[in-house]
Amino acid sequence: MNIYHITRQVDWDGALGAGSYRADTLETQGFIHCSKREQLIQTANTYYHGRTGLVLLCINPNLVIPEIRYENLEGGEKLFPHIYGPLNLDAVTASYRFKPEQDGSFIFPSDIINN
């Protein structure tokens, strides 16, 4: 089952040129935040409401080289996948433009139903 990461298109483009993806949180928190499928839309609406210029990365966790820990660092019960190192690009199975709806909210893109 894939995990997902939301980032800016410009950052993803930079990663494609650099050969790996390093979210800003890798430097500040030590890991890259990800979501499971059932967590994605709540994450998007909480942290990215109304933002444009985003891309959604579909990541095969079996191909990720750094350690992935499923944890909740805020005291809740839901465990989120965190990647503890730069993301190797071959683990990203697809990337999609991730645009908000007219009201600024996000819905799960219909073209990634099977990812």
C-alpha cells in the first residue's frame, strides 16, 4: 500500500534534478512527513488549505531506502509514516498535480484510485 507526501512543485522539480528528495522537515525535524491513504485528505486540508502549486507524491514504502517509522509525535492515536532520510526517487511510483477545490479544500484525486 502506497504512502503519500505533499510538496511544492518547485521542490519536486528540484529533487528530480538533484537525484533525491529532501523536504525542509528533514533538516528541521529529522524526517519527511507522509500520510497513509486514509489520512491524506485530512492532512491536506489541515496544512495546505487553499494552497496551489502543489504535487502529490505516491511512494511505494517497500522501495524506500531510508527507515520508515509509523508514529505519532503529537500524542494522538493515529500513526503517520515518517521517512528518516532523503527519499530515493525510484520509490516514487507517480506524482500528480494536487489542486484545491474552489473552496480551498482538497479531495482525493480520482485518477489515483489504484495507487
